[in-house]
Amino acid sequence: MATAFHHFMETMKNVILLHCIIQPESSGGESEVTDGLSVCDRLKEMDEDCYKTLSSVPVRWIDRGHDGGYNFHNVYVSPVICEDSCGNVKRINFSEHHRDSKFPVSIDRVHIWYDAIEKFVKIAYNEKIISTFKMKPGDILTFDNHRVLHGRKGYQGSRLLIGGYLDWDLIKSRTRVLQSQLSNTNIN
Ligand SMILES: [Fe+2]
């Protein structure tokens, strides 16, 4: 279960689109999505100290690889839960395979952080929050990548999803243009 870091770190795109091209016919490959904002709310309700830990302890996220003929090596340091100046959750960073083995905090805070993330993940997989379904070839799944965590179940055989990203700025701009065209009035 993760938010999609991929090549974006500081500028992680808001909206992700996942286009299912190939899906194994046997069981497996089901998508799992869970509302990270609900996870944060429940964690805060259950154990405010854990919430504070995840919204304050910096974690080092790392993404290295090769794509489209170039090498990349992104590093981003940020807590799992990022709040705005009013204390509202504005972005969730979570991807176990992008978490660096270097943890830039003192050892006493490391143990506290692991306890907190265990609770966070348990809530994320709570059957009342998580949604599990199998995409069919041709389906496109889209969601707010700053808010929703996603993952998949194991599978055998071939599976291919192609991802794309959009900014809210672009989506909202396009929505206004279309509204304006359809209503034939100017919308600011
Ligand atoms: Fe992903």
C-alpha cells in the first residue's frame, strides 16, 4: 500500500491515472485502495501521540533507477503525514519500497515511529476502509494521489498497468474552460 512516488518527490503530482492493459485471468492482481485521510482521522482519534509522531518525524524517501534513457536518483525528506498551516492533512507520503534504510532521527524516536506506522498500516488495511476490486483491461482507475493509498494483491502471469499523472491546476482549468464553453458564459 503506497502513495505513488515514482519519479516525483517534492513535486509529487496530485492525480494519478492507472490504465489496465493486461490482467491475469486467474485470481490475483486485485487493486487495493484506501482513503488515507480516513486513516489519519482514525489514528488521531485512537492514539493522538502516534498521529503526532507520523506528522512530525522526518522520513527519508529514495527513488533510484533508470527510465527512458536516463538515470534518476531522487531523495525527499518528509513525514508520512503533512499538514497545512491550519493542521489539516494536505499530503500523505507512504511507500515502503521507497523508504530509505537511513532514518535521520535519534534511535529513541525510531522505535516510537515504528509503533506508529504499524498502527497506521493496520488501519489502512481495515476491511471497513479498504476497497478491493479487480480492474479489467481497458479500465482506468483515477484518484487523488496525495490522499489515497493504493496497492495490489500478488499474482501469477502477466499484468500491465500504465500510469499517468495530472495536476489539479490542469484539471480545474480544463473544467472551467469546458463549463464556460458549455454554458457559453464567462466563468472566473
Ligand atoms: Fe503504484
